[in-house]
Amino acid sequence: MNVISTSISEVLIIEPRVFGDSRGFFFESFNHKDFSQATGLNVEFVQDNHSRSVRGVLRGLHYQIGQPQGKLVRVVRGEVFDVAVDIRKSSPTFGKWVGVELTEDNYRQLWVPPGFAHGFYVLSSSADFLYKTTEYYFPDLDRGLLWEDPTIAVSWPIQADAPPIISAKDKIAPKLMDAELFD
């Protein structure tokens, strides 16, 4: 696998080795030993999630306080613009974000460490989004940030004539400076 650094050193792009021919393709989407050796991370994933969304859906920016989740995310159908935001107040990259296009054709994965908010915007007619988490989901610990917070200023690739489709919960999420964050 190929590991690509981003502007926030803890957020990593993972490119698996893909074997393809006229019949199709094969790749290991996760191998603990190879992932640990390539990234220097020794994480244990405890939950796999799958979401499907239509074009224009924007999910996020989500995180879990108290028992933060690391996430290894990928797209198996379609394409998304995926975002990780550092919400650790003591971090030199606090409030900064990384955005990566994940598609069924580029096979890329993004490692979103604990202490980061995460979200994505669907660019294709629909997208199937898979992610592994290092901690179980606890609804009482679920938190979010406003996707359009000007302090964070994510450059979402949204078309001017098509506002994003956002859940009621995400529409009222707090801004960074009003949210419960990590130290």
C-alpha cells in the first residue's frame, strides 16, 4: 500500500495495491499487519458502517466526544469529497481541515484520527460509503459542527444552483467556538 501524507500529519491517504485485468480487480481493503507497518499505527477496529447517499447530500461534520472514534473511510460506489477537521484545542492544526476525493475508481481510503470531526459531500448520482471505527458508536456522545462554519471554512465543491441536502440535526450543529471539543 502507498501512504500519502496530508497537510495535517495525522490524517493519511491510503492507496491499496490493486490487481486488475479484463475480468475486474482485487485488492485487500484492510490488512492489520500491512496497515500498521505502513502507517505506524496499531489500531483496533471494532465496528464497520455503510451509508448510501444521493447526489448533493452533505453529512457532517460529525464526531464522538468522550470515546472518540478513529475512522478508516472509503467509497465502494460513486464519489465523495471527504473532510477531516482537527478539533483538538491543544493541537497546532486546531480548526484546520483536509479534503480528499474518494471514488470507486481511485480506491483511496482516508484515515481520520480520533479527535477529528468528519464529513462528506456526494459528488456522484449516489455513493456507498464504508468506514471502520476504533470505538463503538454511543448516541449520547454523538456531536457535530456546522458544515458551513466560516471559522473552519471548508471549501466544499457545492454547485451554486444546487444547495446541499443536509439533515435537520446537521443544520443546527454548533460552530467550532461553541462546540464541545477535545483538549
